[in-house]
Amino acid sequence: MSTEQAPAPAPAPVPAAAAPETPLAKLTARLAEITAQAGYGEMWGVELSASDHAPTQVILQKFLRANSGDAAAAEKQLASALEWRKKVNPAALVAEAFDRKKFGDLGFVTTHKDEAGKETVITWNIYGSVKDNKATFGDVQEFIKWRAALMELSVQQLHLNDIKEPIAEGAGAADPHQMLQVHDYQSVSFFRMDPDVKAASKDTIQVFSMAYPELLAHKYFVNVPAIMGWMFGAMKLFLAPATLRKFHPMTSGTTLATELKGIVASLPKEYGGQGPSVKEGLTVTLKDVVVEKEEVPVEANEAPVVVVSDSNVPEEHKPEAHGIDDHKPTDFGLVEETKPAAVVAEAGAGKAEVEGEAEETKPATELAQVADKETAP
């Protein structure tokens, strides 16, 4: 019987350390469940896919960047955005027609190329074009739909479905899939906030910060009164430096050309460029809405009273031609009571005073209407 011992088994190989799971990998792994729970899988014209789909990866990266790389927070925002899109269907709003009187000349989208061929998409909000705050901002949901239609039109120009590579990892990596936004406040008052404008601003900011994260590279506020410089100075106390770098207030619209020197050749002439007017840019579909006036029916026992001047009545039809006293009621109708000359003179003077007051107050009314224009979202 042999007393030799069997050789000891070779030690098991030490498994290689697993690569750390990135926030993007975590969010991608959760994507199928997120879209299933929302019952919707489209974002900004892209059908989201859990595979190595570059457009999907870029969209997930935008939601991560908006939440400082927190995968759980990004998932929550993504789910909310998908649910909103399912409910509102903003992509279809681009083809919907909006009231020209409310939204005409209010928003445009332009695309510009620099010498290297790089495209820059700009969304323009021309708030000085608002003629009636109540009409434009009074129906907050209608305003948000119009604003979403304009945003979707802008996103279309980014061609996200054509993306071939995801954004490089790291918060400091450049995101080339963004647009610029210009808010023009020419002829807009900053001193009183109309309640309708305030409500529309608040709701629009809430919806857009949730549904369109990291799509704006820079935002330019042009034709802002110099006195409002304090407002942008105050922002430094509350906003993160990365956010502040995106905000650019300017007292003149033509100053925009000095900020966007690479596309001056095609920048709208209203903003210091050499290109066509901003009004030649893309915009949402508009229509003329005719509001039918409600007719007030006349009661059967009521009839309009017609006053006939005596000078227009033929001689043979006058009462005196028939021997009738024209100061007494007759079967021919009602005869107006003759007023003393003093009463007539007093009434005429009173009327002149009222008309004079109305004429004097008219300019003040017009000034009030101009002062009523407010800052829009």
C-alpha cells in the first residue's frame, strides 16, 4: 500500500477586479424598465434603445449631466420626461397650427455654419412682438404647447438621430449637441410683472427644465435696459458658476454679433450680422382665427326707434298738411317733447365737457397699454 500523498490542488485563480460601473452604464441597464413603466420610449425624435445606440447614449448623458452624474436622480427625471411626452406628444405639435394674433412673430429658429462647416442652431424668442399679454400668456397650457412646438422644431435641427459617437466621459467634456437661445426684450417693460406672464413663466420653466435638460449651450438676453444689470448681478449669488457661464445679458441686440463672430456672415441683420432678417427663419405653423361675434336677439315686442329729421319729410306728409297739431300724440307715432333752449344749451355744454375729458385721457390710456407689456418667459 503506497503511503505517497496526492499533490495539493493548484490555487484557484484570483478573478480580475471588475471594472467600476459608471453612472451611464447604470442608467442604460435600467432603460428597458424605465420605458416599460412609462409606456413610452421616444425622446426628442429618438427611439431609445438599451444597446450601444449612440443617440440614446447622448440623451442619457444629458439627463445625467443635469443631475450631476446621479443615476437615480437622472432616472427619475427621465421617467417624468417620458410621461410628459406621452401625454402632450410635443413632436406632433410642430405640425399643429397656432393663432397668428397670439403667437405671430414671437419665435423663430435659424441655423448657421461657420467657415469650418460647424452648424449652430439658434432659437429666437422676440417678446417685444407680444401685442396682448392676456391673449398670449393667459392660457398657460396653450402657451406651453406653442413654446414646446418651437423647441421641438429647434431640436429637429440638431439631427440627434445622426449621432455616431457618445459624448466623451467626464463633466468637463464638450457637448456638441446643443443650441443657442436668444431672448429679445426690445420695447418690453421690466418694472411690472403681469400675473399672466408670471404664471406662464413659472410653468414653462418647470416643464422645460424637466423635459429638455442640457440642450442649451448659451442663453443671450438682448435689448435689456441697462438699469436691469442689477438683476443679473444678483443671479451670481444664487446660481452655480457653470450655469452663470451660459447667461449673457446685453443692452443692445447688435452686440450679439461680437459674441458670435464665427457666424456673423449669416447672423440676422437685426443683431449685427450680415444675414437675412430673423423673420425669415423657421417658425411654427400659424393660422388666422376668426372669432364670431355673438348676436343679441331683439325681443318681439321691441323695435328700434328711428328719429326722422323734419327737413327730410315731404311737405304732403307733414302733420300740419293734414291739420294736425304736431305737439300732441297722434296715430303717426311719438313726437319728441320740445325742450327749452336753456336746457338744450346746458346739455350741449355738458356733452362737450365729457368729450373733452375723454380726449384728454386718451394719451394716458395709450401709455398705460404700453407700460403693461412685461417680461415673458
